[in-house]
Amino acid sequence: MTSTLTDAADLQLLGKEALLHEPPGGDPEKLTLVRAQGSLVWDDQGNEYLDCTAQAWSNNLGAGDPRVIEAAIAQTRELTHARPTFHTPALLELAALMVSIAPGQLNRVGFTLHGSMAVEMALKLALRNRPDAEHVAVLHDGYHGRSITTMAASWPHPQNAFGRLQPHFLRLPRPDLYRPRLGSTGEEDTERTLAVVRDILEKGTEGSVAALIYEPLQGNGGHNEFSPRWHQGIRELCDEFGMLLIIDEVQTGLGRTGKMWASEYYDLDPDILVFGKGVGGGFPLAGVLTKQEYAKFQAGDDQLTFGQFPISIAAGLAAVSAIIEDDLPARAAEHGHYATERLREMQTRHPLIGEVRSPGLMVSLELVRDHVTKEPATTEAHEVFVRAQRKGVIFGESRYASLGSLIKIKPPLDITRDQLSHALDVLDEVLTDVETDHGIGPR
């Protein structure tokens, strides 16, 4: 059908009704963005917002960095597409750069366009290297993407209609440092959970396990942290049971935690590392790093038509170079310390704040209705999100499947101190307003 509409506003209204992912009637809080620069975005009404989501935690380097834009434009003029049976100069340069900054002994790299596909690349590598294994293990509350396979590897999808096509994963428990089981401490829960994992691997599994994949700090499943003992214990179990350790750093990599990799921050030694989001400078890019001994793809195992999109590769080369040049991991560590201290001070005044979590600029606070029961304040968290956005600050929230009551503060790593301070001031204000409206008194 050919439209005769010429008014842009009319076309956009029609477009909202046509979008497959748009709910009937639309989402009243969903902005139409027209421009972004650094940590700021603007909507189609001319309103300015401070973006503390870095657009799904992807703009580790602030939006519109001229080094990235110029690299993408230059590549566009030369070559916009090359099938994966060819190299491009930017591809080879980025491969060398990624290996040079990789943690541990990871010295081979592969690229694709989305985190979900990078996770699938890692799973393929694990299965190639463990041809007799029958399982891949994942953790409760983990999140690895929304492809058919990675959705199955994540926490259960509500009203899942895709199970008949999805592979089955071995689901292992994870410790809960904020809500430890049976009245124990976080460290006691960690030791108990490691013991349960061992029992499952020894007695509760038919066949061997090729790999365990987990996030060093769980993102979408609740921003759940782990103790150093957990990371150490999991590495030991992987070695003991012949499992490859896959660390999913799609959200935590490229400086977000205050180190280039969360694997460095937590002293992890992965066999395969998955990266994405921040690597592309706002362009779609992801991939895996692995040890030489596990780089065993056969012809056709992992070739996607646009998997090595030259424009994204060129932008990624510029973005990663800029992250190194500007020492953004150190900036993230400094900003994260400042934000965490501010939030902990707020915690003494705001009864809604149950816990403050970091490290670096992977900051969140969990809102609870009661500090003893730790009942999640999901309704109140959404109100905080809405009111802050109306005041010009966009925070992240845990909207999907009501999995949590988090407010997430994960802006570009090069956000200015004044901008970050303003965002925290707005958060302080809206917390007061929500607590007042809900009759939640001082602690």
C-alpha cells in the first residue's frame, strides 16, 4: 500500500500503530529520540534528557563521539559490505587490538553484530571443543539474550511460547548476597550453593557438561553480585569437571566496572569471554575472545552475511581506541565511587533504598517496601523512573517480567561530574516524592 500522507507527525502516529513490538495504544512513557550527544539525548518535542542508561548500556563512550563518527563515515565511503570470506583492514586491526587488551590468556577473537549471537558463538565453540558433552550449564537469574537459544539460557520467559524449539540447559542455583537462604550470611550461602552445584554435577546430571556460562555481575536478572569465593569456586569446579568457563561480559566489558573487563576486576580466568554493547561506539558489534586451544570452528560453523559489517568494525576500532586513549575505565571507577557514596548517604534518609550496588558505573539501587522482609517495591520503582524522566533524567529500571525493583545508573563512562551530580539530585527528589505519596516514613 502506498501512503499519500505527507505530514511527518501523521506518519509517525501511523507508524506507532504499525510497529510489531508496540503495545496497542502505544507506551505513554516511550520517547521518540531525534538526537544524542555525549550523555544527553533530545526528543521530538525539543526536550533534553540526561541519559543514565547509555542506551541499553551500549554507549560506554558517549554518543556521537567524533572519532567514531568520522571512522564510520570514512569506511562508508570506501566499503559498506564484505562477506565473511574476505578481510578488511579495520577487521584485522580491531582483531589485533582486542587481543592486546584481552584478559588472561585469551588470544583469538571473532566478531558478530549482537550480544545474543556472540553468546551463541561461544556456545558453538564449547560444543566443538567438548563433542561428547550433552549439556551446557547456566545460572538462575542469568540473562544472555533474546534469540531462541539465548532466551532458553536466560531466566524463564513468562508464558513462553518457544519452548518446543528451544534447547534445554542445565540450570544451576546461584548464591544471593542480599537475600541469603535459611537466614544465613552471604558467604555461608555462597559455600552452600557451591556444594549444591557440586552435587548436581556429580549426581544430578545424565552425561557430561560442556561449559558453564554466567555473567560476572548479573544484569537484567537483578544486578546480582557474587563474592570472590564464588568466582574462585566456580573456576575450580569447571577445571574439576572438564567444563569450559564462559564469562558473559556483554554488559560488564569495555570499562564499565572500572577495569577494562569485569574478569580483571573479579580476578576471573575465563576460557571464553563474550563481549558486546560498549565495543561498537553506538554501532552494532559483539564477539568472543578465547584461548588458542579452543579456537576450533570448522568451515560454515559461524559465518553470517553481515557478521563482520565493515562500518561497525571501523566504528568499533575507533571506539575501543578512544576508550583506551581516554582511560575510561579509570573514569568509571572514579564516577562509580562518587555515585556509590552519594547513594549510601541517601540510603540513610530514604526508607525505599534497600541496597546500593556497584562497581564502577554499573550502579544500581534496589527499592524495597520493608527492610526486614525485603519485599521488592516494584510499583514505587516504576514511579521513580517515570517521575525522573519527566524531570529530564532517564534511569534504567527492571520492567521486564517484574523481575526486580531496581533503579539503574549506568551512563556513558565519560559523563561529566556535574551531570552525574545532577542525576543523583533528581533521584533524591523523586524518591522523596514517591515516599511521601505512598506514606513511607523515615527510617
